[in-house]
Amino acid sequence: MDRMAEKWRPHRGVAARLLWRYYAVTAKRVTTDIAAETKIGEKEAAA
């Protein structure tokens, strides 16, 4: 296991940044979708 981990050592930082960026984009998409649904729901309720 240590040998495998050592091979990835130079790439761990890049992999971490990619994963966090992916998480941020997908989390933002989910919150944006929820916010859009909430606003639509408020408009329908007001009508």
C-alpha cells in the first residue's frame, strides 16, 4: 500500500483540488435547483 501511495504523492494535491471543485460545482447546481423550485413555488402560491 505504501508503494502505491508513494507513486501518487505528486498528484495528491491536484486530485484533491479536482475533487473539491467537482463537489463545489455539483453542490451549487443542487442549491440553485432548489432555490429555483422554491421561487417557482412562491409565485404559484401567490397567484
